[in-house]
Amino acid sequence: MRMKICLMAVIAGLYLSGAGQEQCPVIPAPVQAVRSAETFLLSRYTGLILDAPELKGAGAYLQQRLLDLKQIPVAVKPADADYIRLSINKQAKQDESYRLAITKKGVNITANSVAGVTNGISSLLQLVSLQKPVNGGVSLEGWSIKDAPRYGWRGFMLDESRHFMGKAKVLQLLDWMAFYKLNRFHWHLTDEPGWRIEIKRYPKLALLGGLGNFTNPTAPAAYYTQEEISEIVHYAAQRNITVIPEIDMPGHATAANRAYPQYSGGGNEQHPDFTFDPGNEGTYGYLMNILREVNLLFPSGMIHLGGDEVSFGSDKWIQHEGVKKLMQTHSLKDLKAVERYFMERMADSVYSLHAGLLAWDEMAAVNLPKDKTIICWWRHDQPRQLQLALDKGYRIIVCPRLPYYFDFVQDSSHRMGRKWGKAYAPIKDVYNYKAESLIADQKQQAQVLGIQANLWTETVTNFNRMDYMVFPRIAALAEAAWTTDALKNYDGFATRLKMQLPLYRDAGIYFYNPFDPSEIPEPVFFRRDTRSLSAQEN
């Protein structure tokens, strides 16, 4: 038996390293992929067959992308000899696995859920994308793929408070996330520079809180209307992507306090009006009203409340009479205890909405229900905080600054973006990172839901800069989240990644080329202020 396992590992290594002609070009690498001698011509005459009504959204995703990528209009119609068939095995356990079979007669994608079918569609779209048009269609090689993800949470976070990207860019990002089977979009919508989501009850949050950005405090208000939010959420859902909003509190509240200063807890010179006021009873009702609207807009049933870096601007709390009274009434010994009281109370507000809570790893010390709370571990230099969260039974999203903060540079020669001393986040580190190496207890490894990359946008002032920080690291992130260690091989990944670069060029993506770093220059800009990035941990 041991010899058989070793032989399979050797075969997998050869397969993924590009040593043979059988290497499947799909990213992330599938569990199993076998190529046949058959081919199938995908064209406008190909029919789309949906074997279940719940596949309508997935079918629309496939139709839209085939039209966008190759200008092939595929219509839904009854069974034909020339077809793409989407099917669900409703008797099986619901998961994200899928099977993709391309034969001379057509394409079959079968799965145990709509999510699995969508993953199969994404693999098909990659195979289509990599082919040149032939006679008004695309000739596809025969592939039989059996596949399933390593992690259920394969995430990407975009900060739009510091610099606003807008609907079109977010939709493009969602397309690429789906292309690589990433399935969680964490949307950082509020922070110090700007408030980016319309709240009907409090319109000044967007109109006044939405003014400015990290490099230009006088920039016009930029935010998403609730109608735009709904459109983006629906677009993501068609692509098997769940959108999780973040409404940061009790710190990082400057933009909100600009709009409604009566709820400000103050701050300091570097971080003015940084906090909400925990000693004002009205603050809790105000924030609860905001969360009610947010929860209605995002059917994920999850809200991220931040909870990080409160000490950056909680100096004034001790001077507030309301905070002093709160500390006396609830026997809170210090400002850290006040912070925990605030977060426990706001967490209860989230739970009352029948939603789950996400928070940064500072909140691991707070006593919250383990079945309703997810901790995002981000401080790579504090593995003890990860261990604390595990010991307390929390489920974990692994997103350490190094290597999963994509505002860190990809190359030592890059001038913009962050470094940790001399350390940065090259694509190979993104690919090879192993969270399990930090977790000695195998039982606790099961608490890790998955991994996520975070793009903070202090230095991301435009689309080119965003692209340059995301691509091609997003592909490495996807394979790290999907493919097991036994099937991973960086050289094989690099071979497949080279095949993807023309796709970036065709899409107008301004990407970093790790194979020829001088080909596409790093986009840089001159800052309008002198604030230090080192003070902006999140």
C-alpha cells in the first residue's frame, strides 16, 4: 500500500511539473486530469442543456463569459449532439467537487451542488480561453477532470475606503476570482479615509463620509448605492462567490464620525476622530440601525466588524464622562476592557440579525460564541494570537501580512508598497505558504476554514496599480487554497502561469511579470501627504 501511495505521488509530481505532455493547463491544479485524443468544436451551434432549474444562474455565467472571451453565443436548448450539459447529483452530499468531461460529442459538467457546477464551468472557461478561435469557434482537447477543493474558504479582500475602485473594476475582479475558483469576497467598505456604502437612514455617511481618500482628502464623494451593491452581490453569486461586508468598529471610524460627530469617541493628532464612542448609549442604536441595512443587502449572513488597532485612537476615551460611567457601572478596569465590552455588545447585535460575525485576530481574546464567530488571523509576527484563537475554539481564516497582504511588494526592487524590514511577498511565497506548519495539533487544523489575501489600498491609487499588486499573485493564492500539498509543485505552476499571461494582456490587465520583471514597469506616484505607511497596519 505504501509503495502504491509513493508511486501516485511520483506520478503526480511528474504530471504537475510539466515533465510530460499530460499536464492540464488549469489553475488551480485539479486533483485528477486525463487527456484523450478526442476534440470538441465549441461554436454558436453548441446548445446549453440545464438539467435542473437551479442551474439557471450558473448557465447565465457560462453564457456571459463565453460571449465575453470568445464571442461565442451559446443558447439554452434541448438535448443535441453538440452540447454543454450542466447536471447536479442531488442524492450526493453537497460539496464543491465536480467532474468535467470533454468528448467529441460535447461537454458534461456534473457536480453535487450548484457551487460544484460553477467550479467546473470555471475550468472549462480556462480551457476555452487558452485556445485560438477556429472556424468561428474553439477546438477543445478532450479532458476528463475530477476535482475538489482543499479549503472551503478561498478568499480575497479589497479595501475601498482608502481608494475607491468602483463597480466596473469590482465586477472585473469577481470575474477573475471565479476564473480561479476563489469563492469569498471580503469587502472592506468603511475606514478612516472614506465610507463607501449608502445607508438610507443615515445619508450623510455616504455624502460626507464618502468624501476624500487616502492621498486626496478633497476628492469628491465616492460610494456604492444600495442598488449597485445588490447588482454586485448578484453578479458574485452567479459565480459562486459570497460577498462579506466589513463595517469597521470601534476604531477606523473617522469617515463615519465626519458625517455624524455626535457618535465620535475621539482620536489623536495622527488619527483624528478614530473611534466610535462606547460611553454614548446612542452609539449602539446608531450602529445597529446601520447593520440592519447592511444585513439586508448581503445575503451571506456574515458581517465583519473589524475590531483591530483600537489603541491607535482610543486616547480620549478615558476623558469621556460617559466612558468613565460605563467603566464604573460594568467594572471595566481599563480601556482594553471597554473595547471588549463594545465588541461583545455589537457582536450580539450581529447575532440578533441571524448573521455570523467575523473579526480581526485582536478579537480572539473576547469571549464570543464559537459557532457564530470567525477570526481572521493577520499578524504574522504573532503566531501566539493564532494559537489563542484555536485554543478558544474559534474557526480561523488565515491571512497573514506575509505573504497574504498584497499591498506588500512582489519584488525587492519595487519602490511602492510595503516591506517588513527586508521581507516582502513574492509570488513563490504566496504559493508555498503552509498555515498548518504553525499548528501542532492536528485536530486544531480542522478549525482552519481556509486562506485569504488582503489588498489594502494606501498605495493603490488607480486601476493599473491595483492590477500590478493583484496579478499574477491571485493565481498563486488560488492554487494554495484549492490544491493539496501532495499535488502542488511550483515549477509546474509556473509553467501553467506562463500560459495565462496572454490572457492578462488580452483583458488589459497591467500585471507584474515574474518571468521578465523589467517588461512591465511598476506604476508609482507621488503622494500628496506625508503620513507613514508603517502606522497603517491594516
